[in-house]
Amino acid sequence: MSISLTPEELRAITGATRTSGQTHATITGIASLEAAEAGDLSFLGNAKYRTAVPSSRASLILLPEDYEGSEPGEGQCYFFVKNPSAALASICSRIEQSLWPKPQAGVHPTAVVEAGAEIDPTATVGPLCVVEEGARIGARTHLQAQVFVGAGAQVGDDCWLMPHSAVSAQCTLGNRVRLHPGAVIGADGFGYEFVEGRHEKIPQVGTVVLEDDVEVGANSTIDRARFSQTRVGEGTKIDNLVQVGHNVVIGKHCILCSQVGIAGSATLEDYVILGGQVGVSGHLRIGKAAKAGGQAGVIADVEPGAFISGYPAMPHRLASRLQVLQRRLPDLFKRVDQLEQQLAQT
Amino acid sequence: MSISLTPEELRAITGATRTSGQTHATITGIASLEAAEAGDLSFLGNAKYRTAVPSSRASLILLPEDYEGSEPGEGQCYFFVKNPSAALASICSRIEQSLWPKPQAGVHPTAVVEAGAEIDPTATVGPLCVVEEGARIGARTHLQAQVFVGAGAQVGDDCWLMPHSAVSAQCTLGNRVRLHPGAVIGADGFGYEFVEGRHEKIPQVGTVVLEDDVEVGANSTIDRARFSQTRVGEGTKIDNLVQVGHNVVIGKHCILCSQVGIAGSATLEDYVILGGQVGVSGHLRIGKAAKAGGQAGVIADVEPGAFISGYPAMPHRLASRLQVLQRRLPDLFKRVDQLEQQLAQT
Amino acid sequence: MSISLTPEELRAITGATRTSGQTHATITGIASLEAAEAGDLSFLGNAKYRTAVPSSRASLILLPEDYEGSEPGEGQCYFFVKNPSAALASICSRIEQSLWPKPQAGVHPTAVVEAGAEIDPTATVGPLCVVEEGARIGARTHLQAQVFVGAGAQVGDDCWLMPHSAVSAQCTLGNRVRLHPGAVIGADGFGYEFVEGRHEKIPQVGTVVLEDDVEVGANSTIDRARFSQTRVGEGTKIDNLVQVGHNVVIGKHCILCSQVGIAGSATLEDYVILGGQVGVSGHLRIGKAAKAGGQAGVIADVEPGAFISGYPAMPHRLASRLQVLQRRLPDLFKRVDQLEQQLAQT
């Protein structure tokens, strides 16, 4: 991150109501209270860390308005704000704009746009992108570099497709969709029929639909349906290296952590949360707002609101209890040995 | 999928022997009996769903010749065919051809083909591909876009390498091999020697050989051998995000589901099937037609024909039995408590 | 691998002190003693395989100087060397140079280098690479083909970035860093706040720092920090399809095997080794030189030097013991049944 903000700029961004102390440092980094050095900005986001404020070496600290308990050191400044976390978010948004400035609209001369593709005049098609025939790129959408958009694919407005991401033929992205580098939307589903000792491919001629505000992580893969659609609901966020099989239907506002794998034709209702490396078998239904802990192996339908973990996945409380009892197995075996001996003696 | 087929065209494709009812709708989608809307085609692939036929809103339904039990509704048509699933497959194949029309032979002007690379005149090298020196691309093979083929690599006939797939130097692909987007063939094996507190790289100078009809999923990775070859046998199908380590030998007609990981120098005999997220330790042998359930952790050799699951992987029947008994652990602990109390009282 | 080395060249490379027998074969492959064919070179790397020497069909065999027990066959030659493994390594290094010859310095005419990017004159920017404004590429560094380096990113000296790898804006790579095909450095961390039923994105404005001699495998992903840095220590080696979350700090000389996933803000001290498919929860600390077996689920801090495995991860000895006891559960249930019956009869 290349930050360079003066205390005055930061006061304007954060709307600090009051300041204490003075720093001449230009702020060039953000760090936790403990890790911060001179030149860094820090913040008290949670009252339980307040004892870390006095010893922090940060040049500038965002504090809640009711903070008491220390005075700024030499060359250090406190900013008092309504909500330090929100103030920090404002600063981060500002930095974000400088990290990724709005790109100029237009098609880079090295991009390959086939005949019959429609690029909105406000969209940006960056260097070395390929947009095949009949594809449509919406308003203000940004194809950053080396992106692939296949024939007839539809990309909505205000999307951001990062380097090496790919949208296969005929797939559809809503508005404000983000594809991180290497994400693959619409590769073939994994379907074969076993005929005379060989796996014969079942054509995969459906598509993928990502609704508005979906985000897909780096190198994640979402397969096209056999026919019909693989669908990811509005506002769902998918982390890196996640696999979504063909014909899967994911509801709105779900969270899929890294390396999750969802087998074909499973259904996730809205607000489902899957921890890292969770596996979901094919054709299952995960109820609304259900949660699965990391590495859970889900091999049966899950009730709405349930919290499951373990392999095979079971209610988390049961899983936790079984884990405790398993660790007591050596003792249990001994106790049964003793019982047998005692009984033999009676 | 952008389908647009008239009932007349569909009758010709499916060879329907008889029809009932009439629709004027152009068919623009395929869906299950329950999900279908006007304009969709549906089908009765399995007799157990026959009760869903009368209420289906599909404009056109493929039915077995002996179907009885309902008449088509207003604006709906039944097609009677020998095998509805086979008829559907014919339709899907037709759609597939329009989804991915045969590309024109030749090298796109934006592709970079180094001196000494041999491109068959019937092959297609799409936009922004790189083919390094000494590589050979076979007849009718299609490098779609932004594909990388390294120095001296050999790609056979009728292959399809999709966007952002990569074949590293000196690797070999047989005929009819498909690489989905982002697949990486021939990255270095993961081999180091620990020398004086540092991991020194062991050169990985072998190759990867993919035999005929191998398919590799999106963003899967198959590492080159230390020396000699990492090899994937004829007809083996590999799903997305799968890792195959260096010097692994995979037999013919295996199935590796998504996110499987196979450590170095393991051997899979023919017809092995590994479920999603299965892990196989290095230097193991998995016998012919053995199957491993999802998330299994294979840490020992597996007998031909075995069906294993769990961690560490064990015969599936044993794993299932242990899962049942584990859930009865709370009860078992109570029973042992009671036995001890009883015995203390006698 | 395309080897073509004469026995004379190999004698020079290996510094063989003595030879026995004679071969006219040009060596075109390397294989184990058992797998080798005429034209191959083989070697006795470990004394326990010495009985495989007499029957090996290799044209040339590297043997330790004190080897006794067989004479070379017709058209076969033995080379006696101080250390056959070291001699083989010398040969492999030679082959490596021919596999990946030193590229010519300079920027390929099809690469897109934005204004304000600094490319060292000894660096190579290969075909169809993109280097955004303000990025810096160090001496002798090689961007092979179709690589992406974002705005303001810093790539050190003697690095090798392979096809389709990506370094996002402002990230920093030290010297001698290798990114394998499809590796993604600096995608957004996975951070959201749940506000009024929607997941609002938390800006991810930090960076990633890869120190000297780090190697990142094919299609692995390392996320940028929320603010501050995600950091990978000197000499750490990361295999394929590994996920490293935002704000993770990895020490020096660690080994992360394929498909490992490390959640946000976890810390790995130096010399940690994680087996394939290991998952590490967020905010944990893994002590120096700790090891985790394949598929371990690490959900608590780990002591330095510990060896853990299983789910949830526990000391490996305990995990092994519990596995043994679990397999004896059917028997234990029977024994408790019998105890109950016996006690009922007394």
C-alpha cells in the first residue's frame, strides 16, 4: 500500500471532532496499536485494547470521543471520532481509490474484441483481453488485463474482472460482480456416462448466472450446468479456490470460505455460511442461514439455522462432545478392563 | 445457453415416432419437469417422476413410447421417443455445436508463435496465445485464447486447450485431450533438500504425459516429474482444482473429482475413482477400480476393488459402523459409569 | 525432457573416477534401476537397492566407488562416482539449463509496459505480459509470458514469473522469487461486515510481501492484507493450490504442501511444515518447526516443535492411539454388553 496522507487530510476524511497532541509526520502506513511505528496511523476499534494505547508508537491514533486514560506522547496526535472503525473505513476507502484509480473508458489497442461484441462506451477493456462475438459488456465495467469473455456472455454494469479471469460462452453476470484473478466462470460440468469401459462425456450446455453483487475469489471455479443454469444468488461472496459444481443453486448473501467444494446439483438457501475446506455432496439441500465449520463433510441435508461440523457433518454441539469423549477413550478402555477383572474375581 | 429450436427441428433431431398436442413455441430452454416454464423443453428420464408430467408447464415434453396417464395441455406437445434421455442427449449435442462452433483453422494475428514451432495447418491458434519454439500442435487442435504452450511441448490431434491453460516445456498431450481454463500441465514438482537450514531446490527435469482422451478441469495442476514422467492414462477424467504431484502415475479411465490431491510418486491403477477432496499420500498404490469416498485421507496402499472412506481411510463399511458407534459414545460412557457404580455396591 | 548426452559428456559432468564396460548409446532418459531401458541413465542412490543393479537394462549406471557385486552387461557402462545422488543432481542441473535456457534480456514487442514502469535492462519481459504503471522489475528477472504485474508492484532481482501468474498492485517480491503458472499474489482479502442483511465489503488496502527465495506453486493464492502486510518469510516454499489468507504472517523456511489453507491473521513461525490439505483457522499461532500431518484441521495454537495430526488437530501420537482405539470400538461395545449381562445375572 502506498499511503501518503497528512494529518490535515486525515482530519478532513475522518471528521475528527477534537484532537490532542501534534504530529508533523506524513502518515505512510496503518497498523495495530502494538505493531505501529512512527509514521503509522492506528486506532482503538475495541475498548478491550485500550491499555495498548499509551505505549503505542503510532504517530496518529483514532480514539472514541469518550476515551480517557492517556495523553499523546512527543510527536504523537490523538484524533477523537464518533466511531474509530468507521473512521478507519473511510480512510481505507480513500486509499482504495488511489490503489485502484478509476480506469479510462475504452478498448485498449491490444485487446481483441470480435465482431458482434457490444462494449458499452463507458466500459474499459484493458490490455490483451479477449471478448468473443456476441458478448456484451455493461456500463462502467472494467476488464482489467488478459481477461477472457466468451461468445454470447453477458457482463452487467459496474463489474470488475481482474487479470486472467474467464467467463465462458453464454454465461451471465449481473451488476457490480467482481471476479478476482484466475476465477473461471462456466467451465464444463463434470459429467460422464460409463459406456463399455470408457467415460463418455455428457454435453454440458447450460450456463452460469451470477446475480448482482456476487464476488468470486482468485482461481475459484464455477461450472456451467448440464442444461439450465448454475446460479449464485445476489450478494453472495465466494473466497479463493472454491469449487461450485454444475447445476448448483446458491441463494442470496451466502459466504463460502476458501477451498470449499460443492458437488453437482446441491442447493444452498439464503445466508448459508460454509467454513474453509468444507465439502458438500451432490444433490443436497442446505437450509437457510445454516453454518458449517471448517473442513466439515456434509453428506446429508441440513436444517435451516443449523450449525454443523465434523465428518460426517453433525450438529456442532454433538461433534464437540464426541471430540471430548474420544480423547477419553484410552481411559474408557482401561475402565472396561478393570470392570472385567473385578467381575472375574467376584 | 442460447437455444432456439422449433418443434419441427426437435422432431427431426429426436426422431420422435409420435406426437400429441401442439405447440407453436420456439424452444429456448431445457429444464426439469417441475422447473420448466412455457418455452422450455422437458423430459421424463426416469419412470419414478411420471406423476410430474401432467402438471409440467414445459411447452414440449419427451416421453417414452409407452407413457400413459395424461394428455398435453393447451399449447403443449408430447414427443414419444424410444429413450427420452438419449433423445435429450442428441438435442444437447446439437446445442453444443452451436455453443462452440468449429473454429476456423489458422493462427490468429495476435498469437505469438516462436520460430521452430510446428502448427498443423488444420489447427487453430486463437488470439493472444503463446507457442514457444519447438512446440508441435496437431491436426484440428484448438488453442482457444491466451493459451501457453512451452518449448518443445507436443500437443496431439483434436485437442482443445481453453483460455489461460498452460502446457509447460517438453510435456506431451495425446489426442482429443481437453484442458479447461487455467489448467496447468507441467509446473515443477515440489522437491527440496534441507541443507544447512535452507530448502535447496531439487531440479525437476522430467515431463508430464497425458494420454489420449484425458480431460483436465479448470485450474487443476499436474506437476512434471523429477526426472522421467508424471503420467495420466487414456480416458482418465480430472475435475477442477485437482493436484497431481510429480512422478504420479495414473492408470486408464480413472475419475478424480474436484479438489483431490495426490502426493508425489503415488500410483493409481486403472478405473480408480476418487471422490471430492480426497487426499492420497506419496508413494502409495491404489489398486484397480478401487473407490474412495469424499474427503477420504488415504495413507496406505489400497486393494483392487476396495471401497474406502474416512480418515485415515478404511473399508467404507467399517467407517460407517464406527460412525454409528461414535454417536453412541455418550451412552457408552454412561453405561460404564453405571457398571462401576453397580459393582461398587455389590 | 529432451536429453541427449553422450557418455563422454556425462563423464565430464559427473567427474567419474573410473568406468567399467562400454556403451555407444546416447543417453536420452533417466529412470530408476528397474524402469530403465536401453538409452537410459540410472543410478544407485541408496545401498538397499544394490540387488537391482545387475538386472537393470540402463545403458549407463552411476555407482558409488565401493560398489561390488556385478559387471556391466553387453553395451552397458558403469560410472563410479563419489556420490551417485550428487552426480545425478549435476546432470539434472545441466538438463535444466537446456530445458529453460537463459532468456534474452529485453521487452517483447507484444508486451504492454505502461508509462512509469521501470524494467531493468537485464530483465526479460516476455510475450503478452502486462506491467502497469509504476511497477519495477529487477535485474535478470524473467516474466515468461502472459504475466501480470500491477501498478506500483516491486519485483526483485533474479525472479522468475511463469505464464499467467499475477502480482497485484503495490505488492513486493524479494530476490530469486519464483511464481509458478497461475499463482496469484495480492488478490483482495476476504473481509465483509454484515450490515442490514448484506455483506458489505471491507476495503483490503494492504499488500503482500514475499521475501527472498520464496517459491509459490501453480494456481496458489496469497491475499493482500486488510491494511499492513501479508508476509511470507525468506526461503519458504509453497506448493500448488495453496490458499494464504489476508494478514497471515509466515516465517522463514517453511514448507506448505499442496492445497493447504491458512485463514486470515494466522502466524506461522520459522521452519513450520504443513502436509497436504491441512487447514489452519484464523488468528492462530503455529510455533517454530511445528509439523502438521496431511488433512489436519488446526483450530488452536500449536507449540513449537509439536507434531500434530487429525481433526481437530492433536499430538500425532495421541491421534494415532485414538485411531487404534476407534477400530476397537465394536469390540468395546460388545464387552460392555457382556458386562451388563453378567452383572444382571449376579
